[in-house]
Amino acid sequence: MADIPESAITEKFLAGSGPGGQNVNKVATACQLRVDVFALGLAPDAYRRLKTLAGSKMTSAGELVILARSFRTQEANRADARARLNELVDAALVRPEKRIKTRPSKAAKARRVDTKKARSSVKAGRGRVHLD
């Protein structure tokens, strides 16, 4: 789990849609979490992966904006926003495995050609029967 400094995070509570009935109109329960990505001190490749994963959640100023409004309480929405932030940063820190290029062997190529020839002869045998 990524260690995110509190100084990089700013929280704001808004009136949001979602569960809560009439309470939704009166109480600011939705949590908007803003994170300064540069304050996280990520490696350049991890930053690129985070930018790709975040998509439209990332602003041009390098801020990651997460809006949580699934729950009825501020505390639950705040915990949800922080959990989603941690998941996103953890996913960005995982370096993808390099693909090792492979080639089919000579025997595999020969098998492929043989099956193609067999299939071709089966298909050639179909059609009208000519009585000569």
C-alpha cells in the first residue's frame, strides 16, 4: 500500500446525489479528494502509468480528483475516496512484466502447413459430383 502524505491531500465535502433521501439536499456528504501528484514523489514511469490509469480524473495542473458519493455519511465517503486513491496509486506502482518475443519452431510451422493442406483437400472434395 502506498504511503500518501497528508500534505498532498485536500478534502472538500459537497452536497451530492446518491443515497440519503431528503438528507441529501441538506447535508454535504459527498467527498471530493484532491491530490497533488507531484508531492507523492513518484518515479517518472509510475507517474506516466498513474496518468494513464486516472484518465479524466487527472487535471492538467497535476491534480488527481476523486469524488466519492456512494454512502450516506461523510466518514464513509471519505474512507471510500481514500481507498480508491490508494488502489490507483498502488496500481501505478506495479511495473508491467516485459513480453518475451517467441517464434514458432520449424516443426510447428510444418504441422500448420500440413493441417492447412488436409483442410484444403477436404474442401476440394466438396461440391457437385461429375460423372465422366
